[in-house]
Amino acid sequence: MQYRNKPCFIIKKNLQKSGTTGVYFSDVITQDVLLDVCRRITGLSDYDFLFVDNDYEDEFLERSYNKGRMAIMEYKDEVSYITFSDLEIGGRNSSVQSVPTAFNMFYSNPYAKKRLYYYFLNKSGNAETDYQILIYRLMNTIGFTFLNTSPTLSTQLGAFVSIEDIIFNRRVNAGRNQSNNSTFITKSGSNEIQIYGKTYGANKYETSLICYALANLWQQGQQITLYEMLEGNLKQLPASSLSVIESMGIIDVVPTDMTLEKNIFEKTNSLRSPRYLYNLFNKLGNKQCALCKCEIPELIQGAHIWPVADIKKTVQLTQEEKLACAIDGDNGLWLCENHHKMFDEHLLTFNQNGDVLFRSDIDRRHMRFIDETTRFKTLPELILTEKFLEYLWRRNKVS
Ligand SMILES: [Zn+2]
């Protein structure tokens, strides 16, 4: 790049829909904003600026509209990527939408002397929901510097220090607003970290960001897998995000569509079906044994109510219907390894009220241990849906 004695902003004028909305980035990024940004990064008040059209390109900007709500600032031999919040921070999307795009451009550029910033433009809206704070902390983890947290945020935004740290905070966050989740992070046995994420609409931004943060915190010996939950259109994450994930070289990406699920169903009785686990996450939230509340993710498994082996034997169902039953989130619950085994061995089951029933011939001495470890003897309401009870009826009918 050209050596500059004076800070110089180069900014794409058009946002994605400027043509129809009539809102141009040059209206949003005022001289006051540029002055403030310039002072905060360089300490200087004197700068040049240039708003450019879509067909402009240089080594930091591609030929397109302003992807990532960004300004590029060149000063001496350093380049700053600054991405801006919306004017009003409302829904979840507005806080994340442009961030992965900005990060992708920053990350993919090989120029060494580069910095990545975030600037709050909002004068209204609540930017401090649990969800937004989670997003800001993820951004911090992947290298964003917040130029003006005050007065928008009152909380100190620390980066996450480990993958466990993210899993824990995600859980705390999910507890309050579970139904809005689209991405789940968990651990299975043997140090494998799994991300289950949707890849379309607004979900793709969150999934990308979580992948970048986890890759950043990766430690020797850990294995990280992203299971992309592909819907009907089979759309994976955007190519730019996938290429960043690939060049980070940490995360295995497994596109999970129904063809893959069919193979798993036929070969392994869906025991490792990503979609089954995703559906359980969606219904029940993070892993927690329904009978002892153990939350150690490595020990918690998805337990089928109507066993897949029995589903397969049901002649009245088509292959598609069988698969649908095998991966249905209503056909299961989270159980720790101990309780899962007891359930599979028919030492315990549930009645239609969700009460735990123990097999009558269990040795008295074992019964004491089982009684003590099974702290909760009725399933929570959340689990007991109509479909769940139907699966339970089928299970109990057979055994
Ligand atoms: Zn348990």
C-alpha cells in the first residue's frame, strides 16, 4: 500500500440496498464520526476521506457495494478495518449481520500491518442484551477492538479465555431465551467439541462467529467439528466464511443433509445422528440428565424413547417415516451414561405421567444406589409432549 502521512478513509458509498432505501453510507458516516474514529485510532484530528462507488477497487476493497458496513483507514504503513453498528440496535440480527463479512475481508487479506475495529453508531436501542454481550465477547475473542464502548455499553467486554468459557456462557445465555437459539456448542467424549449450527438466514452469522472464536481458542489435542444443519435448499455457510474456516485449519465441517442422515440411520441406528442431537438441543436446551441433572457434556447422551432397532422393524412405516421417527427431538431425552444404560437395560422406564418406574426385581442393595442417584423421579413438563408420550407408549408396549 501507499505510505500516507495523514490518515485517509476510503469508504464505499453504497450499502446493499441503497438503491431502494435511498440510505447511503455517506449519510450515515458523518464528519463527526470520522473525526472521532480518527482521534481514537491515531490521536490526530486531521484526515482525508473518500467515498467511492461500487466499481472502485484496491488491495483492501473489492468491486462491490459496502459489504460489512466498513471503512478502510490507511495511515503510514498501517491499515485499519472499521466496521460500524446500525444506527439503531434492535433485533439480534442487526448486531451480528455485518460482523462476519467484515472479519472475512480482514482475515483474508494477506497484508500484515492491519487492525480490526468496531464502532458503535447507535444513539438508541438496547445494545446490552445477554445475547448481544455474548456476540461482543465473541468479537473480542477473534480480535476486534471496540473503539467506543462508552456510553453504549456499561459492561466490560472481556474476550473468552477458553472453549469451556464459551460453552458455559452460552448455556447461561440459552437458559433465559432458549427458543431463540440456532447454534449449539457441546463436548462429546474424547475431547471432541461439536458445533451444531444452522447455515441460512441470520443464523449463518452467528454460526460463523462461533466457529472463528472456537478456532481461536483451540488447544492441542482438541478436535472441533461443525455440523451444518442444512435445510431444504441445502445451503451451506457462505463461501467466504467457509474459506476462512478452512484456512484456519482447525474445524472439520460436516454438511448434514438427509442423505447423510439416511446413511447413519441405516448403518448405525442413528446413535451418532447430528440431526437427532440438534433436535434434542432445540427442544430441551443444553445437555443435562433428566434424572440426576448431571451437566458434564461428555457424559450426557441423547437417549431414544422408541428405540431405532424397533422403529426399523415396524412394517407399517415407509423408510422416510422411520427416519423421521429416528431423528425426532420428541423421541428422546438427555440422560447421563449411567441412566441411559439403566433405561436401555430396562432397569427403569417411565409411565404416561412421566414418573420413573423401577424394575421390581432389582436387588435391594443396588436399589439403594439407584434411588440415591436418581434424584428426580418425574420428568419435567417440557419433555412430556404428546409425541413424546406416543413414543413412550410404543416403547412400553414392546418391552
Ligand atoms: Zn443421570
